[in-house]
Amino acid sequence: MIKTEGIVLRENKYKESSKILSVYTRKNGKVSVMARGANRPKSRLLANTQVFSYNEYQFRRGRNFYYINQADIIDSFYAIRENMERLVYGFFLLELVEKSVPMEEANEKIFFLLLKTLKTLAVKKKDFLKLILAFELKYISFLGYRPFIESCVICGRGQAREFRFSNFEGGIICDNCYTKDLRAKALDRKTYELLVRLMYMPLDRLEEIEASDVLLNKLQNIIESYILYNIDRRGFNSLDFFKINKFNLARTDIDKE
């Protein structure tokens, strides 16, 4: 028997009445869980097996899955579902963790970072992207791919007219080292300063950072590319869905004008 807190990252229907869950637990990392009967309307596991839900679980370990003996909900994070932008970014947080952490490898820093970010997202009414960027930078660092941003990762130069961000080198490179990675992305001074502040600023103090949507989106493109490079993926379904729908909404607004 294993007793641990866990956050549901993904749920898939299994047969008529059951679910297979991906749960990120505090003690055991990401685990696959069989929730028998959880799809029945009156199931006692209905609330404990929905994505975002944060629970206290008692698991029994089987050959291929963990099985739920008991589950007590701590927080459903239902408020995340009440705003479309909040919901899409919430799904992105879960997708990022689900697709990048190894199975059954505990990392309490990642667990508590995800938990705190979901709590913050649930009550946030604006500036969602700022929170997501702060999460991404801290998360990728806890995963073992912290970007080197203090000075040029190649020559160690701390002062330069401009920097670029290199996925291949794992951080910033100065104007003397551009030729080492011609695909490195331009990083102007304002974007660089925002990167540094978001890396180190606690989540509950993000309101102290002022940044335009243009600047936030520019940095998001850089950091998203860096994460995808390191976890060896092409994209995130949640963010792709969001970008397509934002584009369609923008076109609709233009057509109305």
C-alpha cells in the first residue's frame, strides 16, 4: 500500500466504466493508475479522477498499474475551468509535465511547483502568460535543463551589445560567438532582463514585473522552443489549439470591422 498526494495529469476512458489515469505524485513521481468504475455516474471516484484534481491517494501496486484503494479530494481546481484562457494554460501545464517527466521518478520540487502554479492560476484573472513563463523557466531548471543566462555560455563574456538564445548551447551567446549557432534567436536587452526576472522571481510576486504582451509573447516563443528542443517534441497540443483559436478570433474581429 502506498499513501501519497497526487495531481491528475491525464484521464483516458477504459472499457465502459473505468479510466486509466496519469497521476503526478509527491512520493512516486508520475504513475499510471487504473480507476475501476470511475466513469459510472455515481462512482465514489468521479471527482478524484478528473484532470487538475489534487487528492490524497491510497494505491495498491499491481503488475502494470497502480490501483486506487481510497481517494480523498483536497482541491478540484474547478475555477480553472471557468475561463477559457485559464483552462488552456492549465491544460498546457499538465501536458508539459505529463510529456516530459520520466515514469516513477519522484521530484518534490516539480510537484510543489505544479501545485503552487495551479493554485495561482485558479485565482488569477489576467497576466496568465507571465505566470506560465515563470513556471516554464523554473520547471525546465528542476528537470535538469536550466538555461545558462548569467553570461555567454561559450566564452563567459558578461557584457555585450546584444545576446542570442541558443537551444543547442543551452543558454545565451554573445555577439562574438554568433557563428557557433546560426539558428540562435535574437534576444534584445528588454527581453533578456524579463527572462532573468522571471527565472528568479517567486510566483506570488509576479505582479511586481511589468511587461507588454509583445515582450511576453516574444519570450514565450524562445522558451517554448528551448523546452521542446530538450524534451525532444515538436509541439504542445494545448498551445497549438490556443494559437489557432486566437488567430481565428482575430480574423473574425477584423471581418466584423
